Amino acid sequence: MISSQIKKIEILDLGKRSYQEVWDLQKEMQANRIAGKIEDTLILVEHEPVYTLGKNADQNHLLQKRNESVNIYQIERGGDITYHGPGQLVGYPILDLSNYKKSISWYMRTLEQIIIDTLDDFKIRAHRNEGLTGVWVGDEKIAALGVRVSRWVTMHGFSLNVNPDLSFYDGIIPCGIFEHGVTSMEHFLRTQQDFEKVKQVLIEKFNQCFIKN
């Protein structure tokens, strides 16, 4: 049961920021949330092109044909390798799950549902893929998830492909999944999307899931 005391989640829209800067900020904010110094917060950001490898990632999923100018980060979230870059909406919720439900699987499914509901507003029918984390359109992945939880406070989160350059995915085996491709809202709808509109819809869906009056 979600606590009736949860009234507001702070939104921290950082615009375009470097991966390292926001990674450091997340760690600071997670520690502050554990200490009760800040409220639950959703960080939204676009990054420069980077590849990130989760704590159990297979280095072989980083391909030799990749663009050598793209920085690589080994990070502490779950999951395998993924890409972040311009045109991709990245969300890092800093939430104390003690106020909601102490279940990482529940939290992951909730993040997936927020993205599914967001895409539905743009007439994209997205779904889960049994046994795999993330959100899919047809047989292609449109959103990736990977989190870290400490004392039931979350960091890292999700990335939704709005208008990214999908060619960067050619340098990796995304999330270590060989048999599926990657797509974006722009690719599926065949026209560039209003990034700010997508962001506002996602904030609305996020609040609907996590804020109870």
C-alpha cells in the first residue's frame, strides 16, 4: 500500500548534462534521501553519447566496431550494457521505497508501466517482454531499465528512446540481448517527436503512479 502521506515528488529537470556529473549527483542525492535530508525526486536528463555497463555486464557485448569517441562507464546498477545519448529521455528516480512497496520487482514493473502509459498517449502500443526487463514495441526495445537500491532508496532508472541516433546501438549488444533490435518513438512514428511534450506526459504518468492524494 502506498502511503497516503506522499503528496509530492520533486522534479529536477537538468536538460543536457554529462553522464559523470549526473552520476555523482545521483550518489549524493541517494545518500541524502537515506538520511532524510531531501524528498523523493525524479531527475530527468539528456546525456552526451555514452555506453554504460552494469555490475554484471559482459564486456564482450561492447563491440570492436563501436565509435571509439564514445565514453564508457562501468557503473553499479543492475543489467548489462546500454547506450545513452541526445534525443533519449533518461529518468533517475531517487525514491524511498519504504513509502511505497519494499519490492524491487514491483518497482521495476511500475517504471515499465509508466513508460507504456506514456507511449500510449502517442498512439504507440508498447508492452513487456516476458523474462526480459524493459519496454518493447513489437519485437524491438524502446526503453531500457537498470536500477540500484540501497536501504530501499533507489538510483539509476530508465531511458526512453524519443529521437536518438540509433546507429550508436550498432556498437553494442544492447542489454546483452542478441535476438531483438532497438527502436525509438521517432523511428516508429516516422517523424521527429516533441521532446518536451514527451517529458511532460511522462512526468504526469509518473505522478499518477507514485503520488496518492
